[in-house]
Amino acid sequence: MTQSLITSVGVELWPPAVELRPHGLMAVMSATGGWFPPPDPALAESQNLTRDDPARWLTGGMHVRTFNYGFLDSTGIWTDPWCLYPPTQVKGGTRPVLPNNFEPVTAWAFDYCDLTDYSHDEVNRNVRQWLKLQAPLTVETSLATRMLTDVGTLPAATSVLEAIGAVEGALGATNTVGYIHASPALAAAASTAGSICPDPDDGLLKTRLGNIWVFGGGYFTGLGNTLVATSQPYGWMNDPQVRTTIEQEYNQYVAVAEQSFVIGYESLVGAAVVSTPMTF
């Protein structure tokens, strides 16, 4: 006698789509005006571009023209007495060194299922949400690699507080407000040290001097115990795009979501690596 197996399928639950962390790189750039708008639609039309065309910056990245940083060799104080001739000083200097191009990053998400309409909707929903959550981490990890390359030799700090002092001192020397990029793992120590102050006006986390914290999830592995201070990050991104196809060989519906970004900064101002992260 064959026994039939009766299975019970539970009630399906689709959790609401969660939103991004409010203090990562993407959120901070949105809050501080770091994203440049896409090309004017009329200009794009005149150049026969559509929203589905690849962004022009994907081929060469972003070339930042240094304007607010790196000019200290071209400034100074005149100390010669008035009417001294010939003067012993010369007003001259060297121009700032422009940073290397910032390379673009394309994040993607993939899913597949059967050919039913229900599965089409599920797959499309999945790739959109997975891209939304993963793309910021991909961009942060990529930017962290670039920042560590720009830093070169890292000065060591024995505590989070000492590291914060080092990067804020470097920012102070530029007379500008900067951005301190750090792993979320250092947030508790920085807060215990009294160095995180939520701004009620814009919702950003700042130091007592007003420098802006960027606790990117991609910095957890990308930066580790390193704090990096930069000028305002800027960049472009295009709209997420979902491309679908049917793989007849496997009887499957396939979707890939993609979004491209390029982010850079004028200057990497300072950095410090914390040897004992839990030392405040």
C-alpha cells in the first residue's frame, strides 16, 4: 500500500522593502548635494542619447580639477619691509597636483525562476531590491580601495580619539569642513569618546567641529580600523536598469539589474589607522 504525502504550503509573506542605512556614503551624498544631475534632457536629445544609453563617464571615469585644496605652495605671507629693493622674497609657487581619474563602478544583481507571470514579478522585484541594498556597499568598498591608495603610508593612532584628532587637525589646516569615512564598527567607540553629534537640522552625524561622519557599510571590510578624511565627495549615477530574457534551453526567466556610479573627491586630506579600536 502506497502512502500519500500531504504537504501544507504556508501563507506567503512578502516583507516590506527595507530602506538604506541613513549614514552611508549614498545617503550622505544625497543630503549634502554631492550628486551632480544627469545631462539636460534637451542636450541629451541633441546628442541622440536616451536613458538606456551608457553614461559618457563610464569610459573614462571622473577627472577632478583641484580648486579648493593643494595650493599651500602658492600662498604665503609677505614679511619684507616696505620699499625694500631688491626684495628678498618672491611671490611664486607650484600648482596643485590633480588626482588620478576616479574609475566608474557598475553594480549588478541577478535572479531567475520559471516562466510563469508570478515568477516574472518575483524575479524583477528581487533584483531591484538586491541592487538597491548591495550597490552602496559595492561603491563604498571600491572607494575605500582608492582612498587607501591615495593615503600611502598610514600614521598610527593608539585610540579612536587620537585618530579623530589627527584627521580633524588635518581638516582644520585646510579651513574647510570635511568628511570622515569610517567603518560602522568604530561608531560605538567614537560615540563613547563624545565625537558623534547628530545634527537635528539635516540628520547627519557630525563631530563637535562640524565635520561629517560617513559610516559606510562597505567600509567595514574596505577601511577596517582606518579613518580617512576627504573633501566633499561628488559624482554621478544613472538610474537602475532591469534587463530580462528567457532562456529557452533551461525554461527560465532571467533578470539582471544594473546601476553605474562614479564618485571622487578633490583631496584626501588625512588618515589614521587605530591600533586598538576599542580604546576610546
